[in-house]
Amino acid sequence: MPTYQYRCSSCSHELEAFQSMNDEPLTVCPECGAEQLKRVISAGGGFMLKGSGFYNTDYKNASKSQAAAPPCACANGACNL
Ligand SMILES: [Zn+2]
């Protein structure tokens, strides 16, 4: 029997339920009585990590191109900037 995890979007109560594949999904929160139970997909999370990885790459590239910004206009080191 698979275990399903539910989370109430009204009061944030979480619970696990043993249900067969053919059972109707639970909708009523036993804690607050609201019909706000949503089934939680627990195998997620990888997407967020990948997303931040892409963000870091973009950020590094951005700062690199900033470091290669135009050199001193005098081009011979005469100015001490
Ligand atoms: Zn609730």
C-alpha cells in the first residue's frame, strides 16, 4: 500500500495516509476541517538546486565581463589608476 503525504494549505498541517491507488485523494484537513489538503510529491527538490546552479554560472560570467572592463585610457601605465 503506497503512503501518500498531504499538506493542508490552510493550517500547514501535514499527515501521511495509507491509500490504494484507486482511493479518492483526501481533501478535508483533520486538523482544521478545511478542504485544503493537497497531496505532496516528495521526490522533488532537484529542480531548485539546478536553478540556483544556473544562476551562479550566470552571476560568475557577469562579474568576469565586468572585471574585463575597459583598461585605463592612457594604455601605457602613465596614470596610476
Ligand atoms: Zn488544516
